[in-house]
Amino acid sequence: QWLDERMDFEKSTQAAACYLKRLYREFGSWDLVVAAYNAGEAPVKKALCRNRGKKFWDLNKRTPFNCETVNLVSQLMATIIIAQEPSAYGFTALNYQKPRAYDSVTIPEATALERIAQNCGCTLSELQQLNPSLKKDSTPPAYPDFQLYIPHDTKKLYVAARAEDTKAKHTAQNKHIIKKGETLNQIAQ
């Protein structure tokens, strides 16, 4: 309801890398790893059991994989070859994007992203772009010490503002005089 960690670029990348590493230990070939990543491990294991070959293209001749898997392996291998020498394949004047720079802060309790944005001196939109795993405009409740990505070089500003918020929260005194007929809901508000 609050969080989809598959959308967290760090966590999903680490999970994918671990899975690919495990697949490589099992299959020992990157083309088979890509096939297993796409089609599942079972079809690759089945093809290996049925055939003597250990190479993707040999297996595919005897026990064809689905078109999506064949296309993915082909496209990835072509991409690797082109990336090694892009100009030889007509890719010139490439403008590579710079890596995304960001910091990470620990949010101890559910907090509105708008408040965090104010503390960081950034916009709500910037926080949303850096945290696509959040499904709402708040850090999740019942998730203590949530790691939130904030724009690069705003961590000091956030920490100082957070300290002020905490100090103000502890020194503020809210008084309410209960009036006859008030409900618990009205008092809480």
C-alpha cells in the first residue's frame, strides 16, 4: 500500500545483480543467464537436459526458446558488441548522461515528503523522482529508519532542519481545555 521496493533503483539493481550472479554460477554462460532471466530457469534447465550442447544457440536449434527470449539474447549481445566500439557501427557524437547524484537520509518515522522537501530546500517532485518506490507522498508508517534519497548536497541542510523540527516538537506545549459535549475525535483534532 505504501511501498513497492521493486521500483527502488538501488535495491532492485542489487537484487538483479545477485540473481544474475547466481544464474551465472549455475549456467556458466551469459547468454544462458539472459535466457534464464527472461524465460525462467526451468526452460533453460530442460533444454540443457534434453541436449548435449551447453551454448544458447546450439540449444535453441534443438529446443527453440520463445521469440521474446531469442530476441532479448540477440539484442543484448549486439548491444555489447556495439558498446565496445560504437563509432565502428555509426554511433558518433554520443551524449552520455551523467550518473544521478543523490544522498540518503534515515527517516525515523512516517513523514510527509512535502515536509522533507522543505527541510532539504528542494521540491516535492524532486523527492518523488528520487524515490519511485514510494506509492504515497509520505514515508511509510511502521517502517522505522526508512532510507530516503534526497538531492545531492542537501543532507546537511536536511539534518539541521530536522534537528530544529525535533527541538520545536519537544518544546511545544499544546493545551486544550475540554468543553462539555466534545467527543474524543474532536479533542484529538
